[in-house]
Amino acid sequence: MVGVEANPCLAARINESGSAQCFNLAISAHKGPVRFFIDPRNSEASSLTAADKSSLRPVEVDGIPFAEFYAAQPAKEVDLLKIDIEGAEIELFDSVEPSFFAHTKQICVEFHSFLHPEHLRAIRRIIARMQADGFHYCDFSTKYVDVLFLNGKLEHISKVDEAQIFVHKYMTGAKRRFRSFSA
């Protein structure tokens, strides 16, 4: 398992756990140093694109374009690609063609439209591009926070499979809403 984490403390913890090889890098548009802003109250919510930087601690990390990092990895077939890069997901998808993911079975993406509603048009465009290239799509949230793309060229997705995903999505959502009402 391979990961990329821009927060140096989190990257070190992941490497210490032995569960993955984690590179302390930032996926960015250009290769070279980038400023990464760490939220001292929630290190998992840090960002390259923070709007209000006054309460954040800046650090410099090496940036690398996604395509360059991906191409440098020895594994050429990917079972699961998890993309959660704090608002830079659109930039990543815009930097490569959907066919770039031809050897990736599943892609899980956390788009940040809940923070940036202005991204909705771009997110819908990305979804349409991925579907046109043979990926099945499911949003397990209602705001593109938990999006799954399944590569229909690598994994056969039957109508029964699609129905099971649909049922799972709405059953999980109903349970989550019920818990929030009863809390």
C-alpha cells in the first residue's frame, strides 16, 4: 500500500505504523516546493488552498503532479485509489484524461463541495467524463463527499450489482439519518 500525505507529522505516523509506505509530498499542479497549511485544531483538515490562513501553521513540502507520482509507482494495476486532497481533487482530475485510470479498479473521492459550492459544475463535469470512459459512479453522500467510481472495463458491473449498490447507499443513508434524529 502506498500513500501521499503533505502533513509531515501524519506522514511520519503512517510510516511508523508499518501499514503503508507514505511519502511526505503534496499532490499539486507543479513539481517543487509548496506551502501547506496545517490546522492545529484538526491536522486532518489541513490544506494547500486554505482561504483563512490566519489560524493555520504553514510548512513547506515538496509538491509533485499526480501523473508523475502515479507513473513512478511500480504497481501498474491499482485495486483502490483514495483521493482526498482537501479541495484540490478537481485540479487532479483536470490534469489527466479519464483513460489515465485505465488500470485502476476503484476510485474513491472526497470532493469538497460542502466547503466550495462553486465547485459543483466542475464535479458534475468530471463525473460525466469518467462515466463516458466506462466508469460507474455512485455518490454515497448527497453532496459528492463520498464518491465511488468503478471501472467497468476491469470489473463487470451487472444490473444486479448496480441495484445492490443503490440499496446499500440508501439503507446506509437512512440509518445515518435515523441516528442523527434520535441523538
